[in-house]
Amino acid sequence: MMRRTGLLLAAVVLAGAAWAAMAWPRAEYITSRSPQAWAATPANIARGAYLARAGDCIACHTARGGLAYAGGRAIDTPFGRLYGPNITPDTATGIGTWSADDFWNALHNGVAPGGRLLYPAFPYTHYTKVTRDDADALYAWLRSLTPVRQARRPHALRWPYDSQLALAGWRLLYFRPGVHAPDTAKPAAWNRGAYLVEGLGHCSACHGTRKLLGGISISAGAGLSGGLIPVSGWYAPSLTAGSEAGLGDWELPHIVQLLRTGVSPRGAVFGPMAEVVGQSLQHLSEPDVQAMALYLKSLPPTVQQPAPAPPPSETTMKLGAQLYDRHCVDCHGADGRGAAAGRNAAYPPLAGNRALTMTEPVNAIRIVLNGGFAPATAGNPRPFGMPPYSPVLNDTEVAAVVTYVRASWGNAAPEVKPAQVNRHRAVPLE
């Protein structure tokens, strides 16, 4: 597979070099309304801080236990490791020498000062949709941060992925700059939701199905069809397929509640999505979250028909039932219906839970191995959690109990093998 990928990339590089002059996606420059748009006024700074929350900038630009926005967080990809850069206004190691136009060029065109092409781990493929006014407000806020002197760690990408020529070829295939264009046939709230989901919120960076070289489609919900998240080892389910996390049959208030609090009567968020809700979505205004929910609910549904799977073996189901009775029944119930606390699912139901029955079992495996909590939010300040069972259960036992809950109470999903558990047991939590 790696040989095939390398040959394909080599062809892309040659194509990029040969066709760049006539086919290169031309950079767009949208001028600021005036210097007042990015001046360090309280209004600009407050607006920029809000937009940074919406974009969850802190997630990639802050190392675990490090200073905010000083960079250093490792981002592992199939092509090697990158490190989030320092975006504080330090003049030596941050972006303190950048102008508002420099910042706009990076956000919109994916080009750093001096012309260096940026890697799409920085999701300029989505941020290109951000308006110039919002970019200027973000710039004003970033300039207001306390400068931190922390040098950028060099990326550790394999050849030829560390080549600017290879990156130019990738951009030729997968990137076209362009600001979000409102759909005049849709209401203002829907358009606001589309702007946040497809642009600043860059939801398809996780929920998108990536092609061989990592490109995704991000237009009109097309990039929300689900896929493995390269930087975390979790699976981000499809937001358009009813068999996964499609929201078409959800009540709008339940979607809003899930996005703002991390829990709802229909389920709870864990893993990377818990971080998104905790650091970003819970801080957005009610109208903005409602707009996102409206847009997500409106996406055309897609139908996924997994191939019928043979029923799990009796031996596996028997072992899984024994383990479930020993470790799980007190919280999730003998009938798999879970337990509620007020209006929320304190212990999520397992019966009919689409997060469990997806063809890809990685999330269920990781939850059993590592445990987890829904995020602590203003609407759910004391979330219930799942303890980690990796020290208690071996790979065969984890596979059995995950298989049991995926094939009980009306659930019907393929059997999980011990080798699958072992593969995900070895994946770090970062």
C-alpha cells in the first residue's frame, strides 16, 4: 500500500510541476475594510476570542500541559508527525511579525509569509471559507495574547511528503480557495450553520472520508460521510447516514443539547468529540448552536448498507454475557437500556445504540479499553464516566464483551476479533 501511495504521489508531484503554470488554483486576496477591522479594540478582541472558540484553535496550538497557543502539540498523520506552531505574537518564534494580510493569506490561501505552502493539518481547506472581517477579528485577538518565546519544533514527515513540490501537487488535487457563498434559497440561520460547520468549525476534518492522499470533499455536507481520524485513532461517524450518526430523525432541541452539553436523551459524546464540546461548542451562543443543528439536520441522508455478517460464535457470546453480567449490568442494565439522570442519559443505552453497531468497532473497543467521560460543561457539570478495563480484561475478553453488546437486544453487528482489540490497545490516547 505504501509503495502504491508513493508512486501515486510521485505522479501527482510531476503533474503539479508540469501543470502549475496553467492550472494552479490562484490565490485570492480580499482586502480588509480598513485598519479598524483588525485594530486592538475591545470589540474586535472579544469577537476574535469568540471565533477562536468556534474554530477550537487551542486544540492543535497547545501542547498537553503547555502554555496556551504556544504550539508544540504533536499531530500524527499517515504521512508522519507534525507539530502545532506557536501562534502567540512573539516576534521570534510566533506570529508577531505577521501583518493582517499575512494572517489572511495563511487562513484563506494556506500560504505563510515568504510564500511557503502550509500543510493541510492546518485546515485552511476549511478556513478558506472564513470571511475577511472574521479573519481580521481573529488577528486582532491573537495580537492581544501574551507573547510566548517557544521555538517551533520541526515536522517529522517522511519523504516525499516533506517536499513543497509534493504539497503543491496535493493542493492541485484537493484545494481551491473561496469564501463561503450563502444559499439565497435558505434562511439566514441555515446559512450561518453552514458557515460554521463547513468553515470555521471544520467538522469534516474529522467526519470526512479521506482519499488515498488525505484529501476530502467539504462542499454542501459531502465531507461528513464518516471516517477514521488519522490523529487520534477514533472513528468519526457519518453525520448523514442514519445507520451511524445521521441527525435527520433527531429532534432539533436534542441536537442542540448534545452540541452544547455533550449529553442528550439520544446519547452522549466521548473521545475527541468530548474535547470539541468542552473546549469549543459549549462556549458558542445559543443561536449559533441552533444554526449548526439546523444545518446538520437538513443534510440529505445517505444510505449505508453493510454486508450481512454471520452471527457471532456461541463461545464468544457466552463469554461476553458472563463479562457483561460481571462488569456492565449495574450501569447499563440487563436489558441494555441504561439509566437516566434527569433528562439525560447518565449511563447510555446499549440497545439500539448506533455508536455500537457501526461496521467499524474502534470506538466501542476504545471506550472499553480506556474508559472515558462526556465533557464537563455548564449544562452537565458532573458527567458520569466509564472506567477503563484494559488493566482488567485481555484482548479476547474485550472482543467478547464488545461483540456481545453489538449483537444483543436487537443489535446486529459483526463479531469483533481479539486482533482488532490488540491493534487499538496499542494506539496512544493523544
